[in-house]
Amino acid sequence: MKGYKFRLEPNETQKKLIQETLDSARFVYNRFLDLNEYAYQTEGTHLSYAMMCSLLTDLKRDPEYPWLKRADSMALQAVLKDLDNSFQNFFAGRAKHPKFKTKKRAYKSVYRTRNQNGCIQIIDKHHVKLPKLGIVRARISRLPHGLIKNASISLTTTGKYEVSFCVDEIAVPKKSAGGEIAIDVGLAEFYTDSKGRTFENLRTFARLSKRLAREQRRLSRMYEAAKKAGRKLSDCKNYQKQRIKVAKIHERIANTRNDFLQKQSTALADENQIIYVEHLNIRGMIRNHKLAKAISDASWSAFFQMLDYKTKERNGYLVKVDTFYPSSQLCHECGYKNSDVKDLKVRKWTCPQCGAVHDRDQNAALNILSEGIRIFNEPQTAISVV
């Protein structure tokens, strides 16, 4: 299964249909959650998916809800399936009790529909076919090779429309150059590799933080003014314009960061068959309030996830060195352990035993390389690193 996301450019009629489907999905979710609440309180159980689908058919025939017929029926069924899964997870103790979508925007972002009898197709590089919407203009950057199982149509906070296809396709292994490398991620530099190369940390959020804070203050003042005047936020045009301004800054930060991570991870996977990294406890590291914002801005977790699936696509390996391995403290020449290097301010140090001068990140990358090779060559652990 592989996902493909593209930009949609619907006309005004199609935009209205998308909005009606999003609103209908929110209504159906809340309606059947209420029915399940009653069943749970009276009988201690919940309605099955088949029962909810039958009740949905009756609800569509009710003259009080004629707009339900205009929505994509498969999208409403997908909502019921999600609700049924939520209750199953709740009763199994895997999740909390489902909550109502109280705010109008809470279930307004995305709906999912399945491909039935070829109702979802990519016509060409500029058009797609979707249920109820018909032929919609789109920006298709690459054509999937496989069967489209379902599609998710989403409306972003900045007013853009997107479609995501889940495609069942035969995996065709890509080729890499066959090298091996170790990388040490950091905050001063995004990462340093065992070949001595360093790559700049974009600090996307930090670069736009002042502009974001200024626009958020304006939005907050507009919110307080509307609240004081007793006006609905949906009726305040200036507030809505300012909300989109803030959303666009967040979108730019996310897109810039994602583009950087994708390019860096692809380059590493293309060049190397085996990549050695340090298994970091990122969740624990961001508890340090002094470094939390910088670590989140670097987005190491997403970077490692990208490396993981991209190396697998190329029949490669991502080997993770143990969290507590002192890669920065060890001299890669003689193995001497220097505890003073625990201080992050120490960027260069001289080994007291052999006299070698080390750059902190370069030395760590070389130590990760040697330890990663040792782990990979052990028969018992080589299987777990794939």
C-alpha cells in the first residue's frame, strides 16, 4: 500500500459538494455517536456497523434530512466504520471513549471514500475522477502504478483542496549506490556524517517565529474585540482573513521542513545501502524546556522515519545504535572515554590519551559507524535492524 497526495482545483459547484459532504460526515458521526451512547447506557454495548448502515439508509429517507442524499454515500459509510472501530478499541481498552465533534471545523477537514466500480480514476496529469464530484482539475506530479483502493479529500486551514490516494501496487525495489555511512544529528548542524560532511540546520520555525508571533498577536486582539462586541467569529471577515494569514505561516513552516527532510533522506538512501544512526529518546529529550523547541524544529523523528522506509524500498538497512552508547565521549582513535564532553558547549576536544583532536559531531559519527558495523555483523542482532 502506498499513498499519493495531489492538489485539487475544484470549481464552485464541486467546492459546494465537498463542503456538504464534510458537514454531512460531521452530522452522521455525532448522530450515531449519540445513538451508541444511549445503547451503551441502557444495554452496555454499541451498535454494530451493519446496524448503523441500516439506520443511515432510513435516515436518508427522512424528509427532514434531504441533504444527506446529496453527500457521497461511501464517505458516510466510512464515518460509521471509523466510529465502529473507535468503539471496538474503547471496549478493548486500547483507546478512550469517542468524543462528539462539537466544533463545526472539527470534522471539516477530510472525508474518505472508496473506489467502487472504477468511480475513482486518474484521467491524466490534470484531471481526476471522484465520486459525486465527477471530473476535477488536479496537479498530478506522478502517476501511480496499481489499483486505487480509496481516496481522501481534504480541505486545509488555508483553503486549499487536496486528494490522497491509497494505492495497492507491486513494490519495485529501487537501487542505491551501495555505500555505508553513519550520521550524527544535532542542533548546531542538522547532521554530520562519517565522511566529514556537515549539513546546515534550516531552523525553519526559528526563522519565521517573529513573524508568526506578530500575526498571532493581531489574531488574538481581533478575537478579544469580537468577543467583547458579542459577534460570531464566522461573521468577522477581518478575523477570518487574519486566521488564514497565521495558517499560511504554519503551512510554510511545515512545507519547508518536509521538503528539506525529504531531499536529505532521499540523498542518503540513494547513496548508501546501510545507514547507521543513534537511537535517540526524542520524547524524553523534548522534556528539557531549554532545547524542546529547537529539537522539535529539527524534526529528527520524521527524518528517521523517512530514512527507515526509503532504505527498505532500496533493500537497504537502517541500523540503530543503542541510546546509551557514548558516541560523543569516546575517542574513535584509541577508545578513551572523556566524560567532560557531556557538556554540549564542548564542540572540540583533545584526547588526553592519544592526543587526537576531535570535532564533537565528526567524532560521534565515526563512533556510530564502528558500533553500527559491530551490531550489523552480529547474527542475532542483524535481523532486528532491517
